Amino acid sequence: MKKVIKVFALFGAFGLLLSSCVIKQPQEKAETPKTITVTGNGNVTVEPDLIYLKFLVKTMDWNVSKAVEKNAVNTNNVLTAIKNAGIPESDISTSDYSITQDNSNNYPGQYTVKNSISVVIRNTEIAGSVIDVAVKQNVGANGITSFKYGISDKSTALRQARTLAIQDAQDAASLLAGASGCKITGVQSINEYTPMVSQVNDYMMLKNTAASDGTTTPIKEGLVNVSSQVNITFTIEN
């Protein structure tokens, strides 16, 4: 019985020795792939089908109550005029309401009450008429502080911009890899910077810019630029 135990002990010790040898064997390191990282840009310019306007309503008086009352009357006049021009109530909102007093001199000055009326125009052809009814004939708006073009379908333009950005990156990577005697074998990672939607031109209109002879204020549509920028790491080999 003792011999059997000794044999089992011998095999057990041999097993531990073999196991320790296997564990201590160095593992082969995977070869790090060769890569090249490039940046691609894509830009698409489209005609806008939206216009975002922001009208300023500003009133002043030595009495704060009168200044507030004047502002309320002028604001209601502008809102009514804009609705009558064809803008639905859902596309009109007021914001940036403030009451301040001029203390720039050494005595209390007049009170100024201001607020903004934001308008979304979905029919760009009536933009001039909307501007005219708000700022002409002293309806109540003191001017326009923001005029921006927009597009309702950003997804289509952004898809095109992204496609162009990817193609731009692929062309750059192929050129650089080819010039160095390598070829593209795959994509390791893709990162996109925040897509941008901006207008090519912008301007500010002030009160009395509308023609005084009754003609509608002309609005020449600008363009909207949709852009995408990607950072792609390609794998390469000789």
C-alpha cells in the first residue's frame, strides 16, 4: 500500500512540475498593426427653406409702470401684425424680457423695458411682408436683432456631408500610404467631430429699412452650409 502511495505522490509531483513549466513559458506577443490616421472634411451647401427672425421691442419712460405698459401694448401690436401676415401662433414666441434703469449718470435715469419676439418663417417668400408689418408704421418693433436661414431636413444634407468626409479621408489615406509603399487593409476607428450647420451669410436689419413707398422689403435668400469632419485610423501593410 505504501508503494502505491509513493507512486501517486511521484506522479503528482511530476504534474506540478509540468504545470509550472507551462505557466512560466513566455507567451508570444501579438504584432501591433501598422496604422495611419487622417482627417476628412465634407461640406454641402443647400438653399434654405426656413428663416428665423428675432424682433426687438423696446420702450423707455421715467415711470416704470408706464414703460411696462407701453412695452405690453407694442408687443401685442407686433404679435397681432405677425399673425395677420400668415405666421401661425405655434411659430411665434417671446423671450429675453427685462426691466432696467439707466444709472450711468449721477442720478436715476429712465426705465427701459425690452423683450424679443422670435418668429419661424416656413414660407420664405413672405419674409419681407412679415418684416414690414412688424417694423413699418410704428407698429411696435424697434428692429431685428437676428436673421438666420435654416433647413427643415438637416438629415439628408448631413448624410451627404458625412459621405464626402469619409471619401476625403479615404483619398488622403490612400495617397499617403501609397506614397510610402503601403496599402490600406482596413479601418481601426472612426471619430466624428460635432457636425455644423451654419449659414454662408448673415445680416442685421434695423428699423426703417423697409421701403417707405409701400413696396415690400426685398429678401434675397442666402445659403446654408452643412459640414462634417471625421478622424479615421486605417490599418496598413507593406
